[in-house]
Amino acid sequence: MKPSATLWALGLVVASLGATAGAQAPAPGRLAQIQATGQVRVCIWPDYYSISLRDPRTQQLTGIDIDLAHELARDLGASVQFVDSSFARLVPDVLEARCDVAMFAIGIIPQRQQVLRFTRPYLASDVMAITTRSNRRIRTWADIDQPGTIVAVAKGTLHEPLMRERLKNAELIAPATPHAREQEVLSGRADVFITDFPYSRRMLETTDWARLVAPSGTYHITSYAWAIKPGDDAWHERLEQFMQAIKRDGRLLAAARKHKLDPIVVLD
């Protein structure tokens, strides 16, 4: 082969290798993207009392995760953009990168651990039940799992798989939204709905019909954390550093007390 032909062939090989390397170059991680754009996108469920609640009149967001999202953004030298999500949309919203992190007290359960990556926990709640003040069927927790009792859970929440496993005698229904779940109880079509500590506070503080039914002992404690798409170690490590910092310097406890969540805060 002539020298010119050899150089030409070598050039093709180098060009081909360069193109292949370019095609296989990994996309920038979340942390690099946040630093480049100056913005961190945070998925929230805007109907979660004390966690991430939007006032329907003022559109103002309040809750522990709203406060902590602003703290995270400050630590990153960025601004925060809130993205509306829900427990039913959590997995696709995170995996399809609609946000960089989901921050709305997400229960760590096996079904979610299979597809999402979690930070260390910062809250932990037992299960609670809400019935009406006029319901004579449900007086104690032992009255719930009885023949003829109808129990409502919001579809997509951690309570759906839990109660499907635990209930042996009662009938379980899973309306599409928390509001639908509440209406089932208020209308008398269901006896109780299952929820957690923050949402039970909402019902007791904002309605005149709700009555709390709590377990006599520990029923099922669930740890809550923030969730991201798997595979980005640098971003996960940065979130873990932030979580450690707010536990150590008092920001987490202060935010929990502000929103009356200190009974369920996790500081270790």
C-alpha cells in the first residue's frame, strides 16, 4: 500500500474511533447539569399537608420539603424549580427526568426500591386511620379488619400494597386520589381511610367531621426519604452530604418543628 493510501486509511480509523467515542460519551450527571443551569428541579406532591402543600387561594407552597428544597438550592448555589407530581406519577416522573430529585416524604418500600434510589431517611411514620365522628362501627383499630368493613386507600400510595397484605376480613378499595378516598368515607361508602401522621393532622385540623383511629401499638413504621433516578453516584452522594449536614446543624429539626412534624423526624 502506498504511503498516501496508508495515511488515508489511518485517518478513517481515527475518525471512526473518535465518532464511536463521541457516541458513547456519557451524558453529564445531574450535579453537573445543576451547576451549569443554576437550577435544581424538585418534584413535589402539592397536596401533602406539612410536607409540600399549595394553598389554593394564594398558590403559595409550604411544608418541610419546601423549606428543605430551598436550603438544598442554596447549598448548591442554585435556584429551585418545583414540578408537580404525585405518588401515582412518582416513578415515571423521576425516571423520565422531569425533575432532579423527588422531595415529598416518599415512603421507602420494596416496590419503589426496585426502580428508584433513595437518600437516608429523615422522617418515619406509623399508619393511621380516619373515620367520621358519626361512624359507630369503627371505635378502635381492632374494629377495622372485620367482615363488612370497607377500607379506602389512595391508589399509588405505600398504603395500598401494605393493606392488601394485612387485611384479612375487611374489603379494600383504592380510589384514584386522596380526595376521592376522603369522599368515600365522608359519604359513608367506606368506613375508614388509611393514611400517615402528616395527613392525619390535616384532617383533624381542617375538617369538623374527621376522627382519628390509631393503632394500639406499632402497626407498620415506614421511613421517608427523597428519591432520584438510579445510576448517578455523584448526585446521590451530594444529596447524602446535604442530608447529613441538615441533621447535624439543626436545620432538619427546625423545619420539622416549624411544621409540627418533630414527633416523626429522624435525626440519626
